[in-house]
Amino acid sequence: MYTDLSYITSRKEIGKDAVTFFQNMSMSNLEGQYQHLWVAPSNLKSSILKEIDNQINLAKQHQPARIRIKMNSFTDLDIIHKISEASMAGVKIEMIIRGICCLLPGLENATENITIRSIVGRYLEHSRIYCFGDEKDIKIYIASADCMTRNTEKRVEIGCPIQDEKLKNQILEYFTLLMSDNIKARELCSDGHYKQIISQEAPLNSQEECMHLAIQITQEIKKSEKGLFQHIIKSLRKGAYAP
């Protein structure tokens, strides 16, 4: 079963870009210009490289710099080289890559600031998350694209910014939960092998935890709906909603 992230918004700037996108698709225009969305093959790859460069510049200025990325596969050489450059500059990089990964972490003087983990479990993790920056002024995008040349250069893919602070926090909490998995997660070593996570923390299966959280949230919503319904009925009986 696939799991993914979706976003419903009334932000006009996102809607305007979306309208432009569908207009371009209707006339097979792959070179459209967008102000907020990342769209492949137009500007998605260049935007990712630009955000990585921004973190490199912060690290060189001895400021907090961090990159967190979740995707299915990682094979785009240009982005691999740029991520390695960021590691050498001192940027802390955490990646969750379920499948193919052509970057080896932990190589001295090259990728030693990179941690890569894979989670394979009951659900097929399909969400792509791109986070740039530490806690202050962090930029978060959700996307349809992996960092693969077939996605960044040869397909139509979209990345969308998440600007609401509450939603940003939810995505960061989700990412932290995945990085805390010590049951299904495996860490990629510098020799190309994956090792089981050895942790002193309590056992944590991130997918099961997400399922339990979803059930808990649903139950809370049902309780609030029941409470709201009862409040409306009570008010009607008192004539509060009378014309």
C-alpha cells in the first residue's frame, strides 16, 4: 500500500502557478516559468542545486546549515556531487532513501557528514520531502520527484513549498520519527552495505507508529464532531438557531 503526502491550499500564488502549469501542459510547453513551484524539466533540478548551495554558503560562514531529504531513489550525478560538496563544507545531511542510492556516506573528507537510511516495511513510503536549513527560516518542499535524471530532466514533476508553520512542524516531526526507526530502518555504510540500527532506545517501528497516530487523530476528530453535533442540537432545542 502506497503512503504519500498531499497538500490542499487556497494560497493564490500557488494556485496561479498551478494554472500556468496546466496551461503549459495543454500546449506541451515544458519550458514554462514558475514563481513558487518547482517544475521539471524546467526549474526543479536547478532549484534543488540552488538550495544546496545556500546551505553550503551558510556552513562556510560558520552558521547552522542542514539538509534533510526523503525520496525513493538517488542517482542524479549532478545532485550527488553537490550533496558531497555540501558535506565537505560541513553541512549536516540526513537522507531517507528507500531504494537505489548511488552515493556512499561516511567517506573521509568527502561524505562524512551524510547519514543515509532506508525503511522497507508494510507500507511503500512514496513521499518526497526536501528540507533546507535548520530551525530558523527553514524551507520545506514536498514533491513527486526523486533525484534521478529520469525525473529531474526527462519527466514532468512538481515540487511545492510548504509555508504554514504548523504543517512544516508536522513534516519535520514525521521526518524525525522516520530517522528514529530502529526496527525496519537500515543504515547505508561507506562500503555500500546496509546495517541494522543498534539503539539503546525503546523499539520503534515508524510505520506502525504513524498508523497508531492516524487512528488516535481520527478518534479525537470523531469525539469533537460528536461534541459539536450535541452542542448544535442542544442550542436548537433552546431556540438559539431560530430565525
